[in-house]
Amino acid sequence: MERAIKFYETVLNIKLSRNQMGPLDMAWFPWVEEGKGSSGSLVCHRDHYKPSMDGVLLYLTTQTGDLNDELNWVEKGGW
């Protein structure tokens, strides 16, 4: 979870809010400006969510309008 939080905070230049909800470890993305994008969260639960080769589904709204801006931060995020 720490690695995922660091990655998204670095790539998207945001601060996630980490919250423990019983067995769920969650990190919430901040709300974006009205009319742009959506909120979301990282969710970790050792019994229900397992890493797999299928990967994740990610919808991304770029803050600048040019996805290359955010993609340039991917390496700095640890990928």
C-alpha cells in the first residue's frame, strides 16, 4: 500500500488521505475541481484483494490536459 500511495502521489502530484476502515486499508484520492475528473481510492484487504497478472482498471483525468505531463512522472513514482 505504501508503494502504491507513493506512486500515485508522485505521478499525479496529489496527496492521498489514508483511512483504516476495519480490515480495509484505504487511501482516498482528493476531490477534483467541479466538472473535472472523479474521486477514487486505493483499497487493500488481505483476504479479498490479491495481486494478479490481470492488473487493475484505471481511469485517469489529467490536470493539465496533456497526459504526457503525468506520464513523465511515472518513472519518478517508482515504475
